[in-house]
Amino acid sequence: MSLIGIRQIIPAATKYFRYPLTIGTFQYCTRTTSDPSNVLNDLTDWETLNKKKKISKAMKAYLERAKEHDEFMKRQQFEYNIGKRHLANMMGEDPELFTQKDVERAIEYLFPSGIYDPAARPSMRPPEDVFPARKAAEFDEAGRPHHCLFYTGKPNFFKLLHDAADHLQQLYKYEDQVIRKKATPDPNGNLQLGGSMWVNKDQLEQLLVEKISDLEYDNFKVVMERLVSLPYSYRYKDFIEKFRKPLAVQKFALEIPKPNYDEEGRAYITTYECLRKKARGDVTIRSPGTGKITINKKDITYFDDVQSREQVLFPLIFTGMQNRVDVECNVEGGGPSGQSGAIRWGIAWGLRSFVDKDMLQQMQVAGLLTRDHRRRERKKPGQPGARKKPTWKKR
């Protein structure tokens, strides 16, 4: 109906109705409205008010913070681009083709640092890698939350636990169905997680964009381990692998030297500069062998204590090579602990050329390929020892 028709109907209707007149979803009282133009104006105001959406205070605060964050990130990105362009000009390269690897290489060349910890060295990274990501709005303009677990305070974390528990129930049902049908499980459906581990707490917080406590992280690992332990967990392989990361494999694992061959045709590899405390030695491993160990032209009885002998034998027993190779060691300096530690590292380092990649990863996880740089701490002046201090007396 047009507005002209409404102007004609409303005055006539007010003569016959004592109660409020309802047109559509609006009510007009005949006692307070006598002029048709006023009624039309009231109708227009009601439509305008209904079309306006009220924005909650929480949404206003979020929009203000989001605007400030966007402006801050734009400034940081602008400064990063300027710095990258300056580095490219100093290195004599094209700024448009200057990548992040080139930035790191330029900083290492222009600002050499002897600091051991990489986190303490000078660096320049994109702003999105330095500053943590922000959560999107979790509620609408009226203040109603989108997520059903919003009021838990950590909706993404509890949604993860809820999904894992739901997958557990689905796997239980599927296993019952397989048992009732007396079907055999798929032999190719096993979940291979040997070369990976669960993400740590910091990485999980980055994935969820939420802060979690140590207890909550432990609960996460318990639930995921329970899920992985089920026989048909491969059905949710994509869900599980989102929270797994590969084990760190150092570069030397890809640069394993090939063994040489002596006059008898046996393969051998020699590791020099095997260091531990003040001990220094060289270790030669020959394959095939009978498990003979020679230390300074003596057998394993070169060490009197059992602990030092166990240190020497541990890499061979761990890899299962104790009866398949011969070991020749020349060591000097230090005591039994330092010499046995140097020989242990030299044997483990030389065995890389005689084991497969899976065993190499296990050796890395066990710490056999990591050199022990610990040394005896020096005595401090004014103290009886390195850390010990004289007894303090008040009187």
C-alpha cells in the first residue's frame, strides 16, 4: 500500500476504534494522534530506528583496538621495508629481489657477533613473525558470542579437547563395529609417528592464539596420547598431525662421510679431535670386526672403574654394533671420566657411517651425537671453591 493510501485510511479508522490501531507490527493510539501527517512521521521514525543496529561497548572497544593494531603493524611493516632496502643497498643487491635469507646473511656479515645464543644476536624479521597474532572478534555487534564455549575464557583450547574426545568416542564405536563384523584391521593403516613429537606449549599457544597453563598443556598431551594409542587412530590422521612436529635433525646428519678401505678391504673411519674436559683423543672404527676394543694399545681394562667402561660400550650396545666392528683409540690428558667421555663421543660419531637413518635419529634423540662442553668450574677468589662460600655468622 502506498503512503497516500495510509494517509486516507488512518483518519477514517480513528473515528470507529477506541483501542490502539495495529498496522503491520506498529501500534498507533487514537487518543494521542489526530493529525495524519504526525502518524506518518511517527511511522517513518519507527522504521528508521528499527533499521539502526546498536553496537555494544565491547564491540566498540574491540574495533578501536583493532584499528590501533592495524596502524601499528603498518608502521612496523613500513620500517621493515626501509631497513631491508638499506641492507640491500649496502650489500650491492637488488632491493626488490632481497629475501629474508639475504637479510639474515647481510646482518651476519655486517654485524658479526660472538654471542652463543642465537636469540641474543642482532636480527631483523617481518613484523608478523615478531608480534603475536590477534584474535578475530568473538562476538557480534550486539555483544552475543559466536562460539558456544566463549565463556570458558579459552574457547579454542576447550574446542580442541572436545574434538579429541569426540574422535575417541567415534573410534570406540568403529572398533565395536569391526569386532561384531569379525573383520580384520587394515595392515597399511598404522599411524607412523616415529620421526615426530607433540608441539611444545609455546607452539600450541600460537596455533590456538590463546595462553594456556602447564596443567592444561599436560591434559592436552594425555588426551592426544590416548587418541594415538587406539588401533584405528589413523582415521583421524590429519587431526593428529596438526599438533605434531618433526624431530630436529642437524645438518651433519646429511653430511655423513663415506668410509675408506684399508689393505685388507675393511671399511674404516677415523674421528679426530674427540674432546671431553681436558682429554683429547682419536677413534678409528673398522668394519667388519669382532668387537675388539683397543685403548692406548690396551683392552677395555685400561679403565679400572666400571662406569668408564660403560661409557665406552654404550654407543656400541645402543646401536647393536658391539660384535660387528673393531675400535682403536688413542687418548691423552684428563682423567678416566674425561677420557671415557671423549672415546664415547668419538665412537658414536664414527658409527654414523655404519648405521641407517632410523638408527641415526635414535642416536640423536639419545644424545650420543651431542658433544659435552661442560668443564670444571674455576675456583673464585675469597671462596673455598667454585660455588662454596664461607659460613656466614651474624655475631
